[in-house]
Amino acid sequence: MGGNVPRRTTRCPRAFTQEVVAQPGPAAYTRGVPLPLRLLPFSLLLACDPSEAVESGTGGNADSGPVGDPATVSLAGECAMDVDFGGFTVTDNGETTDVAGKVADGVVPIAVLEPIATEGDCQVLRQNNPHCEPTCDPGQTCDFDGLCVPYPINQDLGTVTITGLVDAVTMEPAFPGNTYYNSTALPHPAITADVAVRLGMPAGAYGPAELFGVGFESLVVSDAGWSITEGADLVVGWAAPKSAAPRSEVVLSVSIDQHGVSPSSLRCVFADTGSGTVPAAAITALVGAGVTGFPNGALERRTVDKAVAGAGCFDFALRSPRTVQVDVGGHTPCVSTVDCPDGQTCNEELQTCQ
């Protein structure tokens, strides 16, 4: 990776991070400073101590060396929703590869979905809405017992590094909010098939810890769209991986009830073989739970590993998601009545022709 430009991150107050990028010539320039931080007092900028500079993610696999055997590194799967404190993702969006993450000290209750049907590889999940009277104060959220509880706070996990991508990534928590992201664009695609990827963090809120992923090819969906018909199977397809022993899986998600009081969604986890079938019974349960608004769907190739986070869990996923158009038999979404068939009008609140 001799052509890479080395980067040095100067440790400044947590409110900002300044990247100094060395150039082949005599000059250097700074980047990665969020716009509001340009307004900080000059005296605060001078307070940064260059002696505390640390090397930031500059190398590729050549810098870190192999991080593990892709056939055997741990892939413990995703966290259960009721203990899911957050995690980190490396996402192949088709045009870019992005890294992001955050890990809190608890779970937001409304994020825990209720399974209302399980068929084969699929579940229909319902979002329930807790109610507290009186309403909760700022900094609190309502749980399913009708009690106000502290809203989970993202934790400072220290310096998080990811190796095994085309370029290594080093991240500090961004203030406010202790969120993590790659401030410098990665080459795309940054994920290499059949190469192990390692996320590491130091001792701290939930460390030391290491989690793994295994690279794969970008997902290519075979279907132009999905037509959902109550009482019928839905067969979906994608280009199977070239690896002889892929460690990835493919996740299907469909949402057809955008405006329901307790909207439900479909989620299936398939082996990465190139095709998957949603059983008719799961489709019937999904449609029966309600259809409003504009349906949407997605397929995602991924690997996932997880680790303990206090009383909860956080995970690390390599992802290649793709959206898919979804139509539901007997349902016409709308913005206004001009979108509806003759004889129907648009319920604009539900975005549904009736």
C-alpha cells in the first residue's frame, strides 16, 4: 500500500478532531473538522498538544497483516433485541463503503419488536408502543410497564480500530453523542471476499474487546421487484457467492404498514445460497397485520459477531444492503386521489386508496 497518504490524528479536546494529512511535497492540509468546530475560539485550537499525536488508519491489510483465518474466526451472530445496546457496521452501499457505530448503556424499549408469527426462516414482527402518563421528562423514555426510565446514553469506547479492510480504519468518539464514523473516505469496495476483518477496542466502558467479520462480494439482487400476494409463497433471488464455503447470510426485510398504530414487518434470515422462500403463512400474517402507505423491501448480505456489553450486547456487522421495490396485491399507495384507480379516493393520512 505504498501509494497511501499517511494521516496523523492530533488528539485535541473531545469536542473535535483535526486530521493532518501529509502530502508528497512540503505542504500539508487539514480535514475532518466538522463545520461548527471551525467556530471554536483560536485559543482552544492552540491548546491541542501535538505531542499527543497518534497514527490514524493509514494502512491496508499490508499494515496490519492477516487478522485471522476467515474459515474459523468467531461469528457469533447478532444481539437479541432486548439486550442490543448497539454496535458497529461496515456498509457497502453500492457506491461507497461507510463505517459507523455507537454503543449505549441500555435498550430503547420501543426498539424491541414482538414476534407475532414464525414460519421457517421468517418472522413477522410488531412494533408496540409503550405509554406513560404523565409523559416522561427529557432524558427519559417509557418502558412497557408504563414507567419512565433513563434514556440510554452512548458510551465513550476509546479508540476503535478496524483492520482487514482495503484500508485500516481508526476512529475516536465524536462529540456530542459518542458516535463513531470514518472521517476519511475508504476506497470502494473496501470489503474483500474471504478476508477476515477485526474490530478492536481498548479497556474502557465495554473493553478490551475484539469482534470479527469475514468479507464477501457485493450483493447483486436478481429480482426487479417483489409482488406480495396473500396466501402465496414469495421466492427471492440473488447472485450466490463464488466462495466454496461462504460464511455470510442474507437478510430479507419487508415493511408494508407505514402508518399503522402498531406496524408490523417481515424479516427472514436465509443461508447465502442464491435464493430464499418466504412461506405463504408468513405472507398471510404480514398482510393480515395491516397494509398502509408505500411498501419497501431490502436484501442484505452480511456477517455478524457480538460481544458482551455490561448487562447487554453489542455487535459488529459487515453489510451489503440493496433496496427492492415491493407491490402488495389489492393495495394501491397514494399521495393524492390522482394516484388511485377510478372509483377510489386517497386516504392521505394512511396513503392508501380506498
